[in-house]
Amino acid sequence: MGTKKPTKALPRPRFALARFFFDLTTNQKFDIFIMICIFLNMLCMCLEHHNQSDTYDHVLGYINNFFVAIFTVECGMKLIALNFKYFTIPWNVFDFVIVIASILGQVLGELMAKFFVNPTLLRVVRVARVGRVLRLVKGAKGIRTLLFALAVSMPALFNIGLLLFLVMFIYAIFGMSFFAYVRKSAGVTDLFNFETFPNSMIVLFQMCTTAGWSGVLQALTNDKPPDCDPYIKSPSSRGDCGLTAIAIPFLVSYLIISSLVVVNMYIAVILENFSQAQEDVQQGLTDDDYDMYYEKWQYLDPSGSQFIRYDQLSDFVDGLEAPLQIPKPNQLLLVAMDLPICANDLMHCVDILDGLTKYFLGTLDVPAANAETDGPNDMRKDRPKDYHPISSTIRRQREIYLGRMGLKGFRSNVEKRRHERECREPILERAQIDELIELDELGTPSLDLHHNHTSNLIIRRLSKQQQTTDSNRSSTCSFDARSSC
């Protein structure tokens, strides 16, 4: 996972026409239309035959020009949409070369036939357009699995090929020693014989596929006249006759070793790797899943910075395809992954992919070996220089939870203090009123300032209560105006 990095997405043009062509050419339906045109063009190429009429030839020419025009328009639209970045994609370069060759073949065909080269060569180059069908491999997972199995099998197949060449080399030397002067008949001809080392390798390669071995056996077992002449002058003491006692073990042993053992080893190796690849596809994650992950990543990180914001994580994981997708609500699962969070609430692509992979494999709770020592060093190798984690999803969730608990306690404390203050104010007012009443009744002298302040306070309280009583009474009268007022 660390070897792959998100690539910078192709920027969407600013101009209206280029933006329209960009949206059109990057649409999957447009690719399907181009693939259909390629198949139809292949079909038209197959319709050509010998001694076709002029009308038939003109119709095929018009159809071919039509397809050339379609592919030229496709090339032009992509050039306008992508500008110079069009040539950064290998398939676009291949299409551009084929379109140029097709146009030269159509427009300058006769001129080049007279002065430069035969236009047939350009028509052969135009047939290379069929190679564009290989783009279908990108959308066919079954074909990709086969190609992957074949690619993985190449080292083993190379070793088996060396073993087969060693066996053929030994038997070629052995055949040249005993059957170099055998009369040419049945399966032994001017090409398939044991006279020279190259011819011996050719006939042995033919027999390793179990083809023509019976004819070769018949020629090598001709050891009596009139099938051969033992008295003919030759370096061999047997003339041009074969040797049955040696020919039968020679060919039987070679066929068993080469055809029944070595060649079948090719099939066994390929089938083994194919079954392994098929098992990986069904039970685990493949490179296609990782490619899908980074394709989705480009939509949120078009600049290729390898980071996205923490608030985009839930939508990003929900937008992935199976098996990496975690549909909403997924907040608790993402928190349980304990993903690192860098400065400015940024998250790295490899950290998210690592968490999704562990979740898919069910190893979130399994601690990695030597995680405290080797883990940080290995992690730094796969991360950019500005990778500085300062928190994690679990730590962030704890901070949010503690913040909510602190805010809730603060609010409850404020409400409690406010309630106590509201309950204490009436008691203080009543105590002051009772104190003034007692002072008036007992005739106790008091400071004028305090007496006046307290009297004013009592007057204000009484007037406020009187106003409240009047407002309640007026509201009651207005509500029951029809009956009581």
C-alpha cells in the first residue's frame, strides 16, 4: 500500500468549450461509444474481399472515412479538453499516432503511392487501431485476473523452459550420434532430421507437442531392406538404416519426459497461480481495489497532496466501492480504527487505506509485532515530509466527549446558581421589610440615608407588585371580556 501514491487529477478547464469537452470525454458512456465504433470498424475491415465491385468498394471507403472522422473528432476534443496534458497518457499518444496515420493514408494515399511508399503500408498501420480494444481489459476483471496469473507465472515458466531446453539439448546430441544418416522417409524429411543440431532441435520441438512422433518412429525403425540400404557408403556402419533397439526407448523416454511431464508443468503452474489469484479476488483485496481507492481519492484531493480534511472522511468512505466501502452511519467505526490526524485536521491517504484494510481483514484489534519500535520508522518511510500526526480519531472523540461533559456541567452549575439567587432575593426583601416595620413600631432611631433607601426600595417593590397585579387583572379581563368584564 505504501508504494502507491495518489496521482494528481487532471484539472478541469476554465473555458466553457474546453470544460464541455472535458466532461464529455471523461464520461464512461463516451468510452463505451468509442469502443462500439472500434468494433464496427473492425467489422468493416473484415468485409473486404477479392474481386469486389466498385460500388462495394466505394461504400466501404465511405464507411471507413466516417470512422476516421469519428476518431479524429475524438482526438480533437481530447486535445482541446486536456491541452498539452493529452500526451501524458500513453493510450492518448497511441490514438494520436493511429489517427495521423489514418488521415495520411486517406488523404495522401495516391500521392505517396506514386512518389514515396506504397499506401498499403499505411493501411497496415491503420489496422493497429484494433489494438485499442485492449483498453477493454481495464474494465474486465476476469481478463485482468488471467493476465495477472500469467505474469506471476513467468519466472516459474522460464525455469521450466530452461529445463525443457536442457532435455532437448541432450536428446538432440543423442539423436545426432545414432540417427544422423537415416534415410529420409515418413516423418524424417529435409527439415525434420538429425543431421544437424538446429534440425534436431526442430524435430524434437515438434515431438514435444506429441505431433508427428509416429512418422519419426517409423523412419528411425527402418533397419532392413528394402526400407534402407545397409551397404551404402556413409560414415555410419549401418548405412542409411535405423536402429529399432535404440529408437524405441529414445522416442518413448523423450515423449514421457517432454510431453507428459515438462509441458504439463506449464499448465500446472499457470492453473496454480490462476486459482491463487481467483482466491485472492474472492477472499481478499486486490490491486484493482486499491486503484479504485485512489481514483475516488482524486475527487477530494485533485492537487495530489495526499491529505483530506477530517470532516470529509465519512463521505469519502461512504462513496467507495465494495469491499472497502463503509456505508453511513460509519462515524463509530472510523473512530474505532484510531486513524492518525495531522495538523489542520488533515488525514493521510495511506492511514485511511490501512485502517480500511484492517477492518476488512478483521485485524483492527490485533496488535502489530514490534509496533513500538519498528512501526514509527516504517510509517515515516511511506509518508511525506509534512506528515506530523498530532491526534487520532479516538483521541479526538474523547476530546469532544469531555468538552461536551464540561459544557454540560458548566450549564448545570450556572442554572443552579441562578435558581439559588432567585430563591434568596425574596427572603432578603421580606427580612428587610420586617426589620423596618419593627423599627417603626418600636420607634428605634435609624440613619436617614438607610431609612430613606429602604423606604424607597419598599415603595418600588410594592409599586412593581401593584403593576403586576394590575397587568394580570387587565389581561384576565381582556380574555373574559364577554362574560365577566
